[in-house]
Amino acid sequence: MNAPQANTTVTPAATITEHETQAARHANVTGLRPVVFIHGLWLLPSSWERWAALYEEAGYTALAPG
């Protein structure tokens, strides 16, 4: 007996903003190892600015997507 087929639709989980696209392109061009900072509840991507600067001074490229 065959199981019924589920009706599935694939939809994107999120939309990448133009700012995020440009940041990713910049990270790819640098050739440096990326560090991605993910914010949570009560934080904004800008919350990572000090940490991003610290990591970039250490030779990484920092990304903090929205």
C-alpha cells in the first residue's frame, strides 16, 4: 500500500537585504575568514559593532546580518 503524498511547497525562509548582500560580497572579496554575529531578542545587528571591529583588527571579516 502506498502512503499518501504530502502537498509540499518550497518557500524561502528569509529575504536577504541589499545591505546583507553587499556585506557578503565584501567578505568574499577580502579572502579573510568570516565571523558571523547573530543577534537575538532585544538586540540589533549594530549591537555587535564593537565585537566586529575587534575581530576585523585581528584579521577576520565580520558580518552581522539583520
